[in-house]
Amino acid sequence: MKHFYMIVNPKRDEQLELTKEIQQFILDKGGTCGYQVNRIQEGMSFDRSQIPDATECILVVGGDGTLLRAARDMAERNIPLIGVNTGHVGYLCELERDTAIPGVQKLLTDDDYVVESRMLLSGSCAGRETALKERIALNDIVIHRSGMLQVVNLIISVNGEYLNTYSADGIIIATPTGSTAYSMSAGGPIVDPRADLLVMTPISPHTLNAKSIVLGAEDEITIEVRTRDEGQGENVEISFDGQAVGILKEGEKILIKKAQVRARILKLNQMSFLERLRKKLQGCSW
């Protein structure tokens, strides 16, 4: 690889010291590398038109949130991404501050890397008042209560067939990549991120037999907010990868399915998913 581009969270690299260090290293080695900072705090994300067509790899400098946004925004460009963690945890990021330059050196000189194709979710809804255009998520789409501390009633259908009505704090629809995020915290299963399937996990369900359900990648899930008998207005919030995007009112529905595009995540080391999982369960870092 010789042609790189960087997407940077300025809050995680405030003086752009690491960004400029990586850029200069690539230029000194005969490569090309531009960069832009995200403007999420200004309501803006990334300008895809700035990224040259010849770009072979996008370096995402920030944390997991920055990588999630970049993976969504760049999915249509089909360019692999690799994360450089300057945040707190960075489970999705492959590199850290102290391994960024050696990692880039490997990309410049070796072919010892793999590009994993990751499934994305697509969600859209249209109701009496709510109209949410199609959006995509790498980790999960979450429908959860908003406002008063009371359970919400969600009617779940799969491929047009009624499945169940959950009384819960909400419900998570996760990808395999997102299975180790909020879904796992809510009691969902851990899934190899290279798999293609949907994980549906209720959040604090008010019944003993409400469990996670694993569905096929081609299944389509419809979630409807049930109208309360007493006529009390029911509003739930919709979040994509932790970012609130809108409100779903009673009687309205959201359709969730596999997205037509995929994210490409570049991995440098040869550690298997099982080895990563074992170390994580043992409380070790990698």
C-alpha cells in the first residue's frame, strides 16, 4: 500500500500531533496521505468527496465512535479502514498511539494483513408523523424508552409474521460486530464478527422467558410501538450505533434489515477471534 487517507477526531488528537506524525512518515516513505477532521460536534460528519479515488486504506484516528461513523460513511466507497485508538477503550481499533507508526510501516512494506467484510444494518420508518430515511449502522439499532421511567410495548414481526410483543425498556437489533457491545451487556450472545446474521435482544424485559433470538441475515424485522389501552401517548427513541436519530410514536413502525453495503475492516495481526475472545473474557487487553 502507498495511498492513504486519514479521518481524525480532533477531540482525541487535539493538536493533530499524531495525525501529522503519521502523515509525514507516510510521505517520507514515498506514499501519499491527506486528512480531514470530523465535525460531528457541528452536526457534520465526513466529506467523502475529499478522499482521492486511488486511496487504498483509511486510517481512522480517534476511538470506537469515530471508527463506527467512518465505517458507515465510507461503506459505499469500499475502502478498508483501520482504527488508531486515541480514545478510552477502542475495542474496534487495531492500533494504539505507540503502535501506529510500526503498523503503518507494515502496511507500506508488507502484505501481512487481512480485510474483514463486516455486515451493516439498514433501518427506515414511515408513520403518521415520523419519516426516517434509510440509515445504516455497524454495531446496532436500538429502540428504547424515552422520558418517563416506564416500560414500552413493542410488537415484533419477522418477514411480515408476528413473533412477539415485548414489554421492556427497549430492544436491540445487533450485527455480529455489535454483539460484543450493548447487546452483550443486555445478555445477548457473542458472535464471530465475520458471520452474517441478526441478533435481537430485549432490554430489561418484564418477563422471565424473553431471551435473545438469532435470525438469518436475510430476515426483515419490523418493530411497532403498541398503543396503550389508557390512551397515554407512547414515544420511544431510535439510536443507530449509540447516536439518537429520531422518535417513534405509538402506532409507528421501523423496518430493520441487512444493508446492501458492507464495511471493510483491516486487521494486521494474526490473532484469531477465539483468542481475542478468550483474552477479553479473562480480563486481559490485547
